[in-house]
Amino acid sequence: MNYEISLMTTMAISVLFALSLNLITGFCGQISLGHAAFLGIGAYLAAMLAKAGVPFLLTLPLAMLLAGAVGTVVGLTSLRVRADFLAITTMGVGFLFVGIIRQREWLGGELGIAGITGSNMSKLGYMLFTVLCAILVMALCIYLRRSWMGRVFNGIAEDEDTMRVLGINVPRYKLAAFAIGTALAGLTGALYAYHFQYIGPDSFGFVESITVLSMVVVGGIGSVAGVTVAAALLSALPAWFQFIGDYKLLVYGSLLFLMIRFVPDGMAGLVRRHLGKRRAEERGK
Amino acid sequence: MSAMASSLSTGPLLEVDRVTVRFGGVLAIDDVSFTVLRGDLLGLIGPNGAGKTTMLRAITGVVQQERGSVRLSGRPLDGMSIERRIRLGMALSQQLVKPFRDISVADNVALAAAYRKTLSPLRALLSLSQSAERRVAGELLERVGIARHAEDNPAVMPLGVLKRLEVARALALQPQLLLLDEPLAGLNSQEAESLATTISDINAQGVTIVLIEHNLREVLRICKNLVVLDNGRKIAEGDPKTVMHLETVRAAYLGSGAGDERRNRQHRGSDDA
């Protein structure tokens, strides 16, 4: 039972992480190849604070705050670049983060930080807590989609030049997407640190950024339900099939490539098209 | 809106003051000045490559002028972002229609009509209701004559509908100054006439309009004033009848002696005739 509880917690954390990227890449159309850095910022801050004896529930908002603040700064620097260049910029941020962590002894350097405790919850309690967080973030995403912010994000994702002509302050909205998305990644990072009780530089590198991007793309860029299902399934795969864990970048990288090449709108798109076809057939009869 | 604004201030709504725009070595706009009074329907005309669209882009801030100044209600716009200029009371209907294809025709207009709610991301995040915007969208679609396509997807709509959608979306911003870049292009003569009449009605209801258009028949029918550009320079301005009788205008724009624009186009198309 312990194993299932732990797996469930891992899945909820992956869902949270994927939803946070979906907000930036799916809703607002801003690609990021360095999203794991913000997971890392949240995780490292939570770990340091936990070591210093700061209560669990206080570390979560602080992790959000720091990751969101750094995310806003990164967002500011990337306002002038689009598409491919944004991908490269964010990738650079990801490498920069890992590079800094590796060099800093007080952050554990190569060895990382072990023995992170302090949630004072049972395994089951912690699982329920992370699942609750995931549900709340899902609700937030669904709300955001339906708000005017979500509609503006949609427009920016499709054609930001036209949004400018409609009087929309596009940079501010992009910053908002970066701020919210990276803050949620920070929250996820804190939950990650308390769950695994160990973090190291390898947990937040390029592989993780690609993994989470593949979750978003497989689920269907922008679709809250699709991304949730995809993140839950894909995060469980390495536990079910050993070789996926060994060849993570290969598997998720190929998946990402194949989806973008053949099913650019992801599982959500497949389902939509399937339903649409069935409805059309029924109408035909 | 515009009626209120005109009672607040009596100066010209838009002043283009000695504006020069250069793309690399090419002088696209050369020292052009003109003013647009409140309530005007000003036609900005000239042959292809005269700099009309560039002029509009300098007004909206898509391109930056090298020299000169653009003022709206006396306020200099130079260096301002596009979105700030729009927020100050301009709206642009672009030559190439760019509807959002994921949302319905009505939602396209509603998105523009929500400009108060979308002023800041926070306000947008806290605003859910779209009934007011949908109502505005319905009225505007009615006004431009495509209310029956409100729930259709723009991706499958013909150009005639999209051109009207573009105008409705610009109107949803409740502009004092509406900039229209070839709204009639690509429409057949019947569609063009009916959209031109709509534009004239919009002007009559108090919106000041600058219209770029090649369809001279409709321009001469609805415009109150003309500014004629040729090779980036202003060669004439004034009321349409006087302007069109000027020898310089006829020579630059219509070709020597040609009275009918369509014939003139065919003439130019055949090149050697």
C-alpha cells in the first residue's frame, strides 16, 4: 500500500508541475524549455527552510513567491523574443540554474540535500494533501480559462500582434502568465522536496523540462483535463516500466517529437475529433 | 464617447505634423502633414506604393517615424506603444483580416469590447461575466450587417463577412478615431457599396474616420475630405471634387486623362498599353 500511496503522490506532483507549464505554454502560447528550474527553486528553498526549522505550511507560499519572482524576471528578459528564441532563452535559464546549484556548497553542490522532513504528515495524509493541491490548481486553471484573462491569453497565443491592435498590453499579460506559472512550479517544487526528502541538481535539469513539456503536448496544449491525464499517466510509466526510467530523455523526447509531428493538439484533440466525428455520423443518420 | 469628446475639445482630433518614415534607404513617407477634424471622414488615397498604409502604421505606432510628430487631441503619441495609442481612442481595421479562428465571430467582437476589463491582467482575472460584451458584439454585428453569422467560426467565413467583422471589432473599442485600411478590398461592387454605406453611417453617428481605399467610386461617394499621397509625398488635399480635378492628382493617380479607376487599373495591368 505504501508503494501505491507514494506513486499517487508522485503523480499528483507531476500533474501540478504539468499544469503550471500548461498555463504558460498552453494558455498563453509562450514555450519554455527550462521550466524545471522553477521546480528546483521551489524545492531548494523549501529544503533550506525545512532544515532551518520553518514550518511546512509557511514554506509553501515562500517557495511560490521566490519562484514566481524569479519567473517574472526571466519573463521580463524574454519579452523581446518569440517562439524559437524564447525556447533557447528559457533553456539557457534551465542550464544556468543547474550550473549554479552544482557550484554552491551551501546548496549541497553535486551531492544535493538529503533528509528533508517537517511536513509532519503520514504518507497517506501527505498524498491527500498533494492531491488536494492538484485539484485546487486544476480548478484555478479552469476558472482562469473562463475569465477574461484566459480569453486574452488565448488571443496572445494565436496572434499577439492583433491583440496589440485591440489595445491589449501583451507584455503585461505574458509576465502574468510567467509569474503565475512559475509560482505554481515553485509550489510543486516544495511539495516535491518534502515528498522525496532528497533533492539534487539532476532532479531539475533539461531532462525534467523536456519530460514536463511532453506531458503538456501529449495531453493537448492548453487542455486542463488532457494535461492532467497525460501527466498522471506519463509520471507513472517509469514506475511500471523500468526501461523508461533508464532512457527518460529518449522516451519523452521521442514522444514529444512524434506528438508534435502527428498529433499537434494532443489527446484532447484526438478525443474532440473522435467525438466530433461520432456526432457528425449520428447527425448523418 | 466621440460626441462627448468633441464637446470637450474643439481642436483637430488627429494632427500629422511633418512626418518622415524611412525603411533603410527607402523614403516611404516624406515630410507629410495633415489634420483630421472631429467628425471628418477623410479618404487617404494614392496609387500603390504611395505610402498610405505606412502612414497609417506611423499613426498607430507599428512603425516609428524618423522625424515629425503625430498628435491625438493635441497629445503627442511619439514613442508610445501601439496598445497605449489604441487605449487613447484609436482603432485600426487592418487590410489583411486577422480574426481569431478558435472563437466565434461574436466572441471576436466581444474580446475587443471587453477593453475595460482587459486593461490589466488582474482585472481580467477577476472578471468572468461576458454578457455585456456579448450584447455589444450583437449590436455591432447588427450594425455592420453580419448578425446572422454571430455564432459561426471565422475560419470558414467568406472575405465579405470577415471584412465587416474587422470593422465591428474596431468599433467595439469605442474609438474616437477609426482607421480603416482598405476595408472594401476584395469585395464585389455590391458588397463594397453596402459596406461603404455602413462606414458612412458610422461616421454620421459621430466617429471620425480615416479611410484608405482604392475603390475611388466609393471614396468619392462617402468621403468628406481627401489627402492624396504619391511616392511618399502629399500632393493634394481638400474636398473630393476639387482634389480630383487637380492636374497633379490626375497625372499621378489616374494616369493622363483616364476617368474611370477600373479602366485605369486594367490599363496599368496590361503594362504596355
